[in-house]
Amino acid sequence: MIAVDSNLLVYAHREDSPWHDTAYARIVELAEGKSQWAIPWPCIHEFLAIVTHPRIYTPPTPLEKALDQVEAWYESPNLVLLSESEDYWQQLRSMLQSGRVSGPQVHDARIAALCQQHGVSELWTIDRDFGRFPGLTARNPLIG
């Protein structure tokens, strides 16, 4: 199963992104495909925080439009939303230690732990920091 990081969701949504067309096509490929794909809940939260932030985008995405975007992804019959379960703490702890994580990288460790907990084979992201987590394959789907 492929999971999608928030940066790819933002690029797919924001038409003013220079990577919009490619990111949008990749998300459509997943959403309309036959295989399961995933979005970690923290990535949904981050997507909403970024696209509606007036200091990041001028103009920001109106909240209703951002919520409608999440609803559109949610309608994909093969989408799995990744959330914490009872054994999540041990997975997160392992990610924090193996990745030697501190500060804002804890957010990335959380996503990596959710992906591993749910058997994600690949995380699509633009963020190179995910390479620090053993057992998680991170790939930028916007480059060849």
C-alpha cells in the first residue's frame, strides 16, 4: 500500500503550485486505481493547516474548499486513513530512537510509525527527512 504525505496533497490541491499538474495526476492515479492507498491522519491535519494559512498562501484556500477536497479524497473506495492503535506507542518510540529524532522531526516520526504500523510499503513524499527511518521506503513521485 502507498501512503501520501501532506506536501504531495498540498501540491495536488493548490493550482498555483509549480508541481500541481504532476502531483494532481499522481493522486488521481491512486484514488481511481484498484489498489489500496493511504493518508495518515496527521497529514490531513497538516494539509488543512497549510492550505488555509494566510501567511503561506495569498489568498489561502477557503476552509470550505479545503474540507471539500478532503471529502473528495475520502470518496475514493480504496482509501485507508491511518490512525493510532493500542500498540502505536511502541512503534513511535522505536521510530524516534532509530531515527535519532528531536524537535519538529517528531511529526515525521509519527507519520513513519503510522505507515509501518499499517503495513505501508511506500510513502510518497517530497521530504527527504523520511530517509532516516529504517524499514520505510520514501519516494518522491514527482521525479522520474
